[in-house]
Amino acid sequence: MLSNLLDKRYAIRRTARSVVVALQSRLVSASSKPHIVVALGGNALLKRNEQMTMDNQRRNIEEGMKSFKGLLDEHTVTIVHGNGPQVGLLFLETTSYKKETGLEAIKLDVLDAETEGMIGYLLEQAMQKYISPTRGMATVLSQIIVDPSDPAFDNPSKFVGPVFSKEEADKLDGTFKQDGDSYRRVVPSPPPIRMLPSQLQAVKCLTKQDCVVICAGGGGIPVVQEKDGTIRGVEAVIDKDRAACMMALDLDATGLLILTDVSAVAIDYKTKDERWIKSVSPEKLLSLMSHFPSGSMGPKVDAVCEFAAKSGGGGGYGAIGSLNDADKILRRDAGTHVRNDLGEDHIEFY
């Protein structure tokens, strides 16, 4: 019996040593991996003019995640996602609920929080097959501080929800603006200032352990901080590209990858002179801002240029491309790459 007890004790010690070695190996592996922040567009998760069903969103996410295996294997990954179509749908639902019941509609900041959980859940499910069972993965509910006096509150510009004809939009409550050939609801979109420090600390702890973290979903839940320190939600949708840039800088990431529903950045988009950019300096890309609408490509360009300029003494890189081309973009075989190492006037087209 004594022999059996000793055997069990030694087995427990061997198991404990194996666990310690595995954890040490993961810590070394995490510290040696480059850290990349990936921003997924809400329109990449639900294609334009596509019906807003969960089956469609799940299919699009699973299809997009097929190109993520190399990204997940080779990098510490933090994901920020858009929520324009999804939060717009919830807004329509709560507006209808108010009309039918007379009760107060759910505020936009709470709807932002709902989409963080919903989309984070779908992303986690789709990525599970591409990561090791021993690697952590978590969706972090993220409150992002904004300035309540920001001019964005007086000039709604963020497209949310489905597309309508002008006749349909005129019959609905809210502010609508033209988006391509259709009309969509617009809401205030103030720039992010910072994530709540307690939540940022949690994200840093997770990423240091090489966990895949989904945070600042939909740009984060917009909140303001009162003079007494109280946090209060406000009705807005923060642009997820600017939030992704903020997170990438705060996490000292080496790269910012913005994935959307187009293959790259183009000048003279949808005209006979359309040209797709392969690589470009931040300075040159910013000089072309008149080509990029403020409600779509403009914030993406702003975000990658700001990150490339501010990260690691200007040593970070940014890229914009299709959700389905993540692996090709990493190999520089697709997308638009924003680089500091080729001169201020550099631009190369496909």
C-alpha cells in the first residue's frame, strides 16, 4: 500500500511539473509573438443589402475566420469589431417596441453593450476550431470614455442599420443620410478617449498570456465621466476603427489590421479612373483624404495612418483589406499596406 501511495505522489508531482513547464512555455511563446490588433467591419460580418438573419451573420463570420488560422498561430491577437448593421437593427426593434407599448425605448449605449455580447459570442464560436484548447479566449465588455461636448453629438455621421430607399427613410424617425444608392440611419460618433482603466488592465493581463481577446466591440460602450467620478452611458456609436487604433497604441501592438468588405483602399472609387493602392506612406495616404468618405473608408485611413505614425517611434504597420484575405494580407499579397519605411511620397498601385 505504501508503494502505491508513493507512486501516486510521484505521479502528481510529475503532472504538476508538466503543467508548470507548459505554462512557462506559453509565457515565452506569448512574449516572442508580435501583437496585432484586428478591426472587423460590421458590414463585413453582414454584407450590404443582405437580410439581417443570424444564419447570414454566422455564415459570414465562419467564412471570414477561415483566413485567420495563420494570423492566430503566429500572433497575439486582439479583435475589435464593428456593429453598425446590428445595433441599427436593435434600434429599429426598440423603436417599434416603444410605439407598441408606450414604454421607454432602450438607450443606444445599452444596445451597444448587447451587440458586444452577441458578436463576441459568434466570433468565439467561429475561432474555437483554430486555436489550441489550452489557449485562452474571452470577450470583454468595454466602456470607452468620450467627451460629452464633442461636436459629433451635433452632427450625426455614423451609419447604422439596414439600407432604405429615400421614400422608406422619409417615413421613419431619426436622421438619415445617403449611403451609396440608398439611405441609412446616422447617429453621433464621437472619437474614443480611453478605455476605463480597470478594463484596460484586464485586457493587458489577458493579452500578456497570449489570450485571444475581443474587446471594444462596436467601438466600445460610449460613456462619460462626471466630476465626481461617476460613469454614465451616452447615446452614440464610437467608430470601431478609431477605437481599434486607440487599443493598438495602448497595448503597444506591432500592427493594426482593418478588415472590411472591400479588397483594399482605392482612389476614384467606382469611377472609370479607379485605382487600388498596394502600399503607401501615411503622409501620402493622408494627402488623398478627399477620396475617402467620412462615413466609410475615411476613418479606416485615419486609423491606420495614426497608428503607423505613433506606434513604436513610427515602427508599427497598418493594413486595410478584405475579411476573407487576412492570410494574404499578412503575406503582403493583398490589401493596402501603410508603411513608414519607403519614404513620405511613396505610393504603389496594383
